[in-house]
Amino acid sequence: MTGLPILTISINRKEISRLGLSMSDVQEAIAIAAGGKSAGQVFEGDRRFELVVRLPEILREDLDALKTIPIPLPERNNSAQDHSARRYFPLGSVAEFKVAPGPNQISRENGKRRIVVTVNVRGRDIGSFVSEAQSRVSKNIKIPAGYWTQWGGQFEQLISAAKRLGIVVPVALLLILVLLLMTLGNMKDALLVFTGVPLALTGGIAALLIRGIPLSISAGVGFIALSGVAVLNGLVMISFIMKLRDEGKNLDQAIVEGAMTRLRPVLMTALVASLGFVPMALAIGTGAEVQRPLATVVIGGILSSTILTLVVLPVLYRIFHRKDEVVMQR
């Protein structure tokens, strides 16, 4: 935002006051010399042009020449109306000339000046970086009156996306539970299948920690997709066990046969979903910051949900339906 050399002329107010001049007298002389002043119009046919009087370019760029600009004293200090006797003094005697870097451009928004500080965050997540930056700015920097800061960019998008995910994720999980209830016909079995969701989420979080990837919006989207895959595997297992029990087999036989029979379909579903995300999990090119968290969550969650489906879910099914088996035997 800076780097453009700017000439600053600081006028000595006490000196010009001693000479009987005002700021406007000196400023007018400087404005005419540097910027020019209209002295009339020039006509060429039906066209009109302003006749501007000012110093030539070579003198306007010469500080020594600018310091010698004559400033006339007020006529009341002169003894006669003879302009040839009118006294002048050089501008350099009442003004200080300084060339210093100034603003290269001044941006405005809604009628107010704006300076944008851009940052590219690497090696950590945007959320924690902005939180630390905000605490340090508020602690170490005193912002003058009339100034304020606003944090935007991808961080602003992160906040809005997180708010939307706070609505979308509970709605998606509720819809999954409703669909399970409609499919299985009872809340007990629906909740058993739904237990695949939290353990699948645990595997996704563990995968993020192992790879050192921060929790992001793309990872949140991966959790939603992962919930569907985890529930699908559990539904395949539980529905087949329920079918075997309806055919007359006892609880233990139905669980063992159902787990062995559905081993291959569950593994195929898990392998297809996880292997398909491996290229995304190893991506290093453009868009990798979006692909890696999503793929890592899905792969880690599928591995944990598969273990749940093949090992833990049959055990949970036997625990929850053991009383039903005792009632049937009586």
C-alpha cells in the first residue's frame, strides 16, 4: 500500500504570521506553481480550452527551484503602489520540503478508507490461526479512534459454513434414524444400526489426528457421507439376521450365520468406498486442501465402522435381544 514518493511541504505558521501572511496566500502560490491555475480560455472555432498557467515540468520536479518560488508580501507593507518595489521572499524560507514514501493507492468502501492485509496460512488451520491473531491484535495493538478491524476472507466463509453444518448434520442424522425406523419397524433395531455412526465418526477423527489434519468444513462433509456408509453396512447385517430369525433359527445361530454370510458384502462395500478415496487422501496438487480432509475422514471412519459391523454389532444385537430369546423358549 506504500512506496510512492510524496513531496510534503510543511509551512512555518509562526514565520508567515510574523510577515503578515496567511496560510491561504502561501498555499495559493504553491498550488499555482505546481498544479496550475486557469487564466482564461482559448477559442479554436467552436471549441474552448482552458488556459492554465504553471511552472514547466522540469522546474516542478526540482526541489531547489520550488524553494525559490517568490511569495509576495502584503501590499500594506509596501510604501507605494509601484509593483516594481514590491517585496518578495522565497518559499524555502517559510516552508520545509520533505520527500518521503507515502500511500501508493487509497482504497475506499462505502465512502470510508480501507486497507486490506492478506495472509496465506500454511501448516495449520485457519480457525485457530485467526483466533490467535485476534487475541494478539487486541492485546498488543491499540487501534486509534475512528478505526476498526474486520476479519474476512476464507475465515468468514468458514464461520458461515460452520453455522450451516450445525443445522445440516443434525438434520441428516435425524433423517437416517427415521429411515432406519421405517425400514426395520422398531426403535431397538434402528438404534442398534445407528450405533455405527458414532464409532465411524470416532475412526474419522482418529484418522485426522494421525495425519495431523485439522477439522475443516470438507471434513464435516466427509462425516455426513461416512454416516451413510456406516449405516448401510449395519443395515445389511441386521436385516439378514432378522430374516434368519424369522425363518425359525435361534438367536445364536442367526447371529453367527448372519455375520459369516454378510462378511463378504460388508467388506466389499468398505473396500470399494475406502480404496476409491485413496487418491484424494494422497493428493498434493490444486484442491488438495479440500480433498485430503474429506478422504481421510471417510477412509478412517469406514475402517472403524467395518470392525463395528463385523465384531461389535453382532454382540450388541445378542445383548439387546437376549430377553426376547428367553421369552420365545418359554
